[in-house]
Amino acid sequence: MQKTLGCHWQRSAVWVLLLLLVVRLVMMWYLPLTDTTEARYAEIARKMLETGNWVTPLHDYDVPFWAKPPLAFWLSAASMGVFGVNEWVARLPALLLSLGTLGLLVAVARRHSGQPMALAAALVLAGGLLFFGAAGTVMTDPALLFCVTLSQLAFWQALVLRQRVWGYAFFVGLGFGLLAKGPLAIVLTGLPIFFWVLLRNQWKSLWFNLPWIRGTLLMLAIALPWYLLAEQRTPGFLNYFIMGEHFSRFLDPGWSGDKYGFAHNTAHGMIWLFAGLALLPWSLLAPFWLWRKRAQLRGLVRDEDGWLLYLLLWSLMALGFFTLSGNIIFPYSLPMLPGAALLFAELWQRGRQADERSFLPYWALLVGVLFALFMLVNAAHPERYLRTQKAVIAAWAAEQPAADSVLVYWNSRREFSAEFYSGGRMRTTDDAEQLAALLAGPRQDYLVVRQKDQGRISTELFQRFQPVATVQVMKDQMILLRERTAAPQLLREQP
């Protein structure tokens, strides 16, 4: 009977993981790129592919994007180069990196604690709100997560198994982490390792079981060439990226030096709330489960080899680090999730009775159901919940515009989804002179304007256009206008 129950919940776990993957694949195909973050990163990758500039990510044509290293952009651009330019393909690398993270976690957990614990950890990680949402989203964070997870687990394997290959894998993860997010990858990996070694007095083991000299050279060989080449191509990059993005952004909640957006002024300690949300539904379940097992707690946390301490530090040190910053966003809690998943799964396995039915598959399925319901609601009202210009660009494409025609958004903010879906043809301005210059030429051009902004365009210019479509984008009525006739160049010129 006990064996039957064990096999039943493990089969259920596999089916739930497959269902979560199916839901995520459907979301990648169905949901459009949304402004600003995901659409911006997808457009940076598309520009990389279009221009052939694989060294400097571009915020706009001839405008470098210094805020992030290129690994995530390389992967999305390469994916689109192989399979074509669309949102599903742009998101594919993030999904593969997330699956790779799950694979690493399962492999190490199975070796240390057995198959049931490995499946439980996979359910907790895959069935968490932030991990599921980030998997298959065009962001830099899935790449960072994979690199940090590789280094964290490789470190443990190198010390426990004393296999040299895992020691080199540790430095490979750091090298690619530098290309995924920058020096932050080393900080997030190093903090839990430092305190674990300190508390366990493992300094000798640390020195002898990691190839420090060759490993460091390997890490630098992976990352350093790009940093040097990027600075050579666009001088000033290193100062902005290292000093601005890593020190000013971290220490100054109102940092005014951000070239590509704005600083996120948040209260210190907000990362703990973000982590609680990121871990849903497990952050609700775990306290009740621990309370039920309180009589067994002393036995559950017995830690001869330091495994539980390592997982606890992995789960908490990133949160402690970001507590010091007043400039954070929700995805910053992502790197701690594998550690938290392993920690909860280890405690769950130790506290579970052999004949006890497992609830984990059903809890893990909740996040898939939640996102599936969101897709259904969005299908009923596609204009209401997502900020995307895909429908506007579809209306423009239906007009079959000439190859040399211009599409201009009269707006104070760039709609990166419009740039992506238009293949980079869309331009944005809220300057009257620049608008006139963009629309000058013997072509039939197109203009997109929010209904509430029509009065800001000169009557003379506005009368040259006729509305051809109106698209609702959340609270905005977006009006697509087509030039009535292509006027001669002489009549179109503006002072």
C-alpha cells in the first residue's frame, strides 16, 4: 500500500510538471509582448539580429544599451535568427534556461536525497508564481537564475563529491553570470557560500576542492573579452554599467542617472514582500505545514553535512543583500527560489509519513490554473489587461503600407511592442517639428495618436490624414491614420 501511494503521487507529480509546461508553452504563443520591459528586451534582441551588431545591444538604432550585458539578447537574437522573428521564438531561450535550472536542481537533489525529494523540489520551483511567470518571458533574469543555480549546485558537488569537473562548472556559471547580469552574479553566488564556509569552518576544503587559478582564468576567458570589446566600441560603458548600474542604482533609491527608464524608489526591506509573493502558493502553505510538524521540527532540521544550512543561506542571503537597497523590483527575488524549493522539499520529505498522501502536485498545479484562467479572461477582453500595440500594428499591416512609408507614433513614451511588431519601422516623437520632418516625403505615411492627444497636432497636419482604424489598448483609444494622398515633396517640406 505504501509503495502504491508513493508511486501514485510521483506519477501525479510528473503529469503536473508536464501540464505546467504545456500551459507555459501556450502562454508563450498566445500572449503578445507587453510594454515596457519584455517588449523592449525583445526589440533589443531583434535589432541585434537585424544590424548584425552582436557586441553592443542597441536601445535604438545607433543608441547603445548599457544597462545589461548581452547574454539574454544573444540567445533571443540567435533563436529568432534560426526560427524567425516572433514573440514565441524570442521567449524560447528563457524557457530553455528555466528548464535547465529545473534539470540541475533535480539532478543534484536526486543524488543527495533521492527521487521523491527531487520531484518535490521540482514541483515547488515550477509551481511558484515568479518562476513560472519568468520562464518563457523575455528578460535577463532567467539567464542569471540558470548561471547562479549552476554555480551554487556545482560548488556543493565539488565539495561533497570532490570531482574536478564540478569545480570548473562553478567558474563556468560565474563567467556566464557576468554576461547575464554582471558582477551581481558573483555577489549572489558568493554570499551564501562565504557564510556557509565561515559557519562550517570549511576553508581548507574550499581551497583544495575548487580549481581557483585555472577556474578564475576560465571565468575571465568567458566574460572579459566582451567587456573589453564593449568598452572599445562605446567608450563610457564600463563606468556607467559598473558604477551606475551596480553602485548608484543599489545605494541611491532616487538615482537620476538612469539612461533608459527611472529608478524604482522602494522601501528598504521590500524584497521580503516580493519574495513572499514570488513563492506563492508555497509561502502560504509552508508556515501551516511547519506548524503541523512542530513536534518533529528538531529532527527535521538535523544537519550533519551542512546541506540544510547551505539551502537556508541560499534562500536568505540574496534577500538580506537586497534589503540594503531602496531600488528594487519584483524579479530580484528570483535567484533565491531554487534554494527555497530545495529547502522546503528536503523538510517535506523528512517529515512525511510513508503512507501519507502527497498534496504537493495539487498545490503546484494552482499556478498553472491561475495563468490559464488569466488567458481565458484576456481572450474575452484582449484590450483590457495587457499594454501592447500588437493589434495596432496588425491594423497598420492590413493596410499593406509601401516599403518606404513611415509609421509615426505621436507619443511621449516609446511603445517597444510597436517597434518589435513593425520590424523596427515605427518611430516615436512628441515634438511637432520632428513629426513634420518624419512625415516629409513623397509617400503615403501613417500616424498613430491617442484620442486624447489629437488636439496637440496642428490642424493643417492632421487634415492630411484620415482615420482607418481605432484600437483600444487598456485605457487608451489608439487611432491609426493614413495620409489621404501622397503629396509632392515641395508641398510637404516644413521649415
